[in-house]
Amino acid sequence: MDINAAVVTVSDRATAGEREDLSGPTAVRLLEEAGVKVLETAVVSDDVRAIAEGVQNVAYDEIDLIITTGGTGITPQDYTARAMDPLLRFDIPGIAEAIRHRGVQKGVPGALLSRGRAGVMVGGKNRTLVINLAGSPDAVEDGLAVVIPVLEHAIAQMRGGDH
């Protein structure tokens, strides 16, 4: 795959050094195993501005895909979905729906509480696919199992390719 990616972990505890980030490295490993080049990683606090800045900071011209992990739930401290509002030009609801569905199929009914989004961020001539995953390594594995099979097609379409 000729796809370049960035991974942004959203976690107050990982940012503060209170807990090791396990979901970000899981995403990196799975993407690289699929042939995706991960060029950037970041860890940001669960704050709307920090999340938006973290995503914008890794969204340079060579980046086709940004995976975020964490901050997708319904607790008062989960802000990832809201931070996407000014960034995403449009949503791709089928991806987020399929990720939630996979969680439920695997016996995790709490997956329905995820507010994770998928969409396209546009900056200048660049278009970047952004996908929000929940913050546990298992959720990252489940989410990427849904995403990886459609990545090449999605990126090709974002680049102006045919259906």
C-alpha cells in the first residue's frame, strides 16, 4: 500500500505520564503490518483544542490517513468527536457504523456508545482520511480490522480515482 499515516492518541493519563500509551503503538503496529507507512505519532490530552491541534499538526501533505485513539465515549471528558467538527469537511458514516457494529458482534455492547467518527479533512490540495477509534488496544484492533480492507479504495477515491 502506498499510504502514509499518522496516529494521534487522546489520553489525559498518557499525556501526564500516569499511564503508558498502549493503543497508539497497537495502531502503528497493525497499520505497518498492513503495509501502511506511519510517519507521525502524537499523544494529546482529552481537550477539544489539544485534539484539534494534534490532528492538524500531523496533517501535512504526505499524510493520507490519521487514526485517533481515545476520547470517543460519552463521559464528560470525551471530546474527540467534538474536536472533529471544525476539521472534517464531510463524514463517512459507514466506516464509523461498521466499527461500532464489529464491537457489538464481538460481544462488546458498549461499542454502541462510541461517538467515533470517520471523515475527510481538506487542507489546500490535500485530502486526509480521519478515523476515530476507541482508546483500548482491543478496540483499535477491531476498528482497524474494519478499516484496513477499504483503505486503498478510500484513499484512491480521495485522490480523485474512479469508483
